[in-house]
Amino acid sequence: MDTTLQDPLVGRLLDGRYRVDARIAVGGMATVYRAVDTRLDRVLALKVMHPQLAADAVFVERFIREAKSVARLAHPNVVGVFDQGAEGAYVYLAMEYVPGCTLRDVLRERGALAPRAALDILEPVLAALGAAHRAGFVHRDMKPENVLIGDDGRVKVADFGLVRAVGSATATTGSVLGTVSYLAPEQIEHGTADTRADVYACGVVLYEMLTGAKPHAGDTPAQVLYQHLNTDVPAPSAAVPGLAPELDGLVAAAAARDPGARPHDAVALLGLVLEARAALTEAQLDAAPPQARSDARDTAEDRTSVIARAVPVEERTSVIDLPLPEEAEVRQVAHTGRMPAPEPPPAPAVPAARRLPPRGPLLVVAAVLLVLGLGAGVWYINAGQFTRVPAILGQTEAAATQRIADAGLEVGTTKRAFSDVYERGTVMAVDPAPGERLRDNGTVALTLSRGPQIVKVPHLRGRPLAEAKRALEKEGLVAGVVTREFSDSVAQGAVIGSDPEPGTERAPDSAVALVVSKGSPIDVPDVTGETVPDATAALQEAGLTVRVAPERINSPEAAGSVAAQSLAEGSRAAEGDTVTLTVSKGPALVEVPDVTGETTEDARTALEEAGFEVKLKKTFPFLGDTVAGQSVAGGSTAPEGSVITLTIKGL
């Protein structure tokens, strides 16, 4: 009996457009149906949120975020989203329908996979995740169930329901999102996830494909989580003897417990995978693991029962081909499975050895030495004088140069080229290729990535200046002229804007001018004439830094008070700006000129030029103009700026 007939949505026309034909799968958040878009007459998949969750605004928001996030990822290895809507209690996504099976189905049917098949599946998965990571998103729930293998051989990543923007908060409250067997340690311990959490999950998936088992097992989820936190993922060669060490290295790098030890995103891991594949021989790629099941059902229509042959590199986005029935005539080599070799014929009987004459032992020793000598000579001619080019794709120039030197080779020419895959400054091509043989002291030409040929200016507003410069450098741009302005909306030291504006396309190494916030302006108070402690308190309260000059000056202000300040009253300063205070020694003593007997005008001029203020005192009948006396006698000293009173005698 078909249980989908009991589903109330099967046979219904949802939202007046989508005819639900059958239920495909049921998950924790939603049910997936095969449906037909009656407007466009095409088969698609409908992902419908469980009605009991549709009343929760948090779940609905996460569900809709999936549609918006995945719709931005126009990538051949990502399951596309066509539409999003709701009808009553049903919130749904209309998605691309991929007929075929999941990687979980393949592993359940076949057990472990040969390295070639595992890498053929992993590479398009990493290409899809790399596109998501470079677009600013993290999947956060990578597992075999979310890797779809279509009937046409295409590999696609599905279920971005837990996707979240890299820049947004990724901590959860009360629970950890994801599947316990593939959670990174930081997701378990801190509830946070970035692109390296997806890299960790891919390392676990690779281990499972190579060995047929998960690296951590336990009777309860808590036991599995504990092992993620405290136990390294073992080398797959421990379960599959003879597995190439390059595959052990891939798993160790991707599934490192320390996030800082992993490749920073799926693009970087893809570079390591391609490098490892180039270093493997055909025999290593096609080595059948003992965990692989050879008694699987033979059903051409059952896609879960067949691991398809590998396809050429140029068709890397369609790496799983159609199955071949086991009884069918084999027309070409299937790299993911090998035909058993016929039993060798029995060796002819060895006749009994004749008794050697007395010289026999010496002749035998001489023959052995001759064979060893010839073997050593052949080895030296064919291999001993050669060195294999080390695997250095995706490494920095310094790391690559060191590995080449350690191999006894030298770096020849170095050039740069654009690349959408390799990070700026890393090795994107090697001549000769990794794994090829060179004579000792041979030279290796490197091609370093300049990053994408056209880069976009990133959004920098609100980022601290140092972080903004790093963001520009990561995109292949450089920080240009930095100017500073006051801003009431952007924190001090953060970027207000850039020239050119965010999203503008520029060639690599172009300069981007930055405007940095000085924070809200501060009106500087006047503290001249105040004591140094009072002046310091007033300026610090305003948010300014105070510095007292070591030297003192004469001024009209009282000795020990503030004679001058570096920022005048009313000046606009940024928080933390420094105001230098100069302390007064008191007024300077100046010799008073003798002006008695002089006219009022001449006396005033002489005293003011000497630095004094003049006050006149006239005697009745107030008609005279000659100085009869002065308050400070001529020839004595008085403080500069003090008042000298002149007495003018009458007629």
C-alpha cells in the first residue's frame, strides 16, 4: 500500500498552481513532495513546512531565508529554488526536482567507495559549497543525505534550510542546529559556525565514503558529541590498509578539531583535493576498499545499487554517470570498479638442485652482487637521479618555495594570472605538474593567483579601519587615501564610506579611498586662568586627553594657573584628542619708564609700548595736559600688563 495516499496534500492543487503527486521524503522541519507546476508544465519538488511549525515565526523566517539564500546561488551543483509561497497552514518552497538517489543511499548499498568515486562526488560538492561561501553563506548541515546524485550523473547539494549569512550571528540558543555525526567541535562547544564548519563536515563525509563508516560512533548522541570535542578523526588508512597517504592528509586537514588548522572555506579545500588527486596513481585511485560490498542487487533501475563510472575532468560537474548492469557487456573501463584477474596458471615444478662443485658458493655470491649492482644502476638511471615535484597547489608562495627546496629542486620563473578558484597569492599552476619527475636540482615554474580578474568593492561601512583594509586586501584591492570626518552615526575609527562605492567593479590592485569616522564632535571648553587640576577635570569630562607642557611661560594669569591651551575655546575635537596645557609663571616684571613732565599723549604711548595699561587722573580745573606724577615711579619695575595711573596737573 502506498502510504503517500494517506497524506492530505497528495492529489491537491497547492496555491492554485502546484499539483502534488507523491511524497518523496520527510524531515525534521518539512516534507518533500514531487509535484507539477501546472502553469509551466514542469516537474519540481515542493518542500512544505510541517503545519505545527508554521505557527512559529522563527521557523518560518528560517524557512523563507533558505529560499532567498539559495535563489542567489546560481550554480550547477546547487539544487535551485524557483518559488516560495504559502497557502493556509502550508508554507512551501518550489525547488528543482532531481530524479536519482542520495549519497546516503549509495553508501548504504555499496559500503565504502574507491578513492576515485569518492573524489568524483566530493569535488562538485565542494564547488557548490565554495559558491555559497564566496556568496557569504554557510550550509551548516552537510551530510550524505543532502548530496543528491541524479540519474544523469549530476551531483547537487540540497537542503540549505539551516543556511545563514557568514556575517550574521551564528550562535543558537538552547540547541545546536545540524546533524550530530557531522557537527564541528565549535558548533557543539560554542554554538557558532562559519565556512570552516562546512569544511569539517566534508572531511567527515570523505572519511565515510572511503571507509564505509562514520569516524565517531556511540550509543547516544552525547557520546558522539563528546568524541567530536575530544578525539581527532582517525586516518582512513587505519580502516582501509594501503589507502594513499594523500587521502589521510585530506581528511586530517578538513576534519581538524582546531578551526584555524582547516582550509578556510570549501574553495581552499577543493584546491587541496585537486592537488591530492594529481598526486595519486591510477592504481591508488581505483583501489577497492575491503568494506565495499560486492553482493549488491543488480538492478539497472535502482540508482542506489550502482556506483557509476568516473567521467572526464572537463565534465567535472556531472561526475556520476548512468549505471551499467552487471550482466551487460563492458564496453569501456569502469574506473570505480575492477574486473577480477584470472587465476594464474600453476608454476612449473622446480627440478631438484644439483650439487655444486667447490667453486659454486663463490659463483653464487658473485652472481648476486652482479645482479644487485645492475639493479642499483638501473634504479639510478630510471629513478634515483629524479625527484618528484611536490604537491603545492593552493599554498602560499613562501610555503611552496620551501617545499620545493626541501625536495632538492629550485624555483624557476614565477608569474601571476587571474583565477576564480585559487585565493590571491597562492599557487594556481606548476610546471612541471605535481607528481612529475625532475632531475635533482631541476627548476619548477610557479604561477601565482591574482584572484578574480574583476573584483567588486566590498561593503565596508561600520568596519574598523584595520578590518576594512584586510577586507580590501582579501578581495585583491588596496586601501588608498584615508580621510577623517566627524559622524554622529558611525563609531570613531570605523569606515563611513569608500570611493568608489561598494559593488563597483575594479581591476585587482586598484586603490580604494576610505573615509573614517572621528566620532561625534566635542566642543572644547575654555580653561585658561583655572588651576591645572580644575582644567584637567573639565577637559577629561568632555572626553579629551590632557597633557601639561613641561615649560612655563609668563602671562597675565596667576602663577600656577593655565596660561594657554592648544585647542582654543569652541574648537571641534574628536573623543580622545589631546589638549596641551601651558602653565603660567605669572606676569613678567618690566621697567617702568619715567614720563613725568611729558604730555598725556606721549606718556600714554611710552607706557603702553612698555606693556602697561594707562589710567589718567586729572586735577581741577581739568584743563592741563602735562603729567605731574605717576603711580609707579620711573626706573622701578612692575608686572607686565599692570595699570599705571598718571596724574595730570591743572592750570
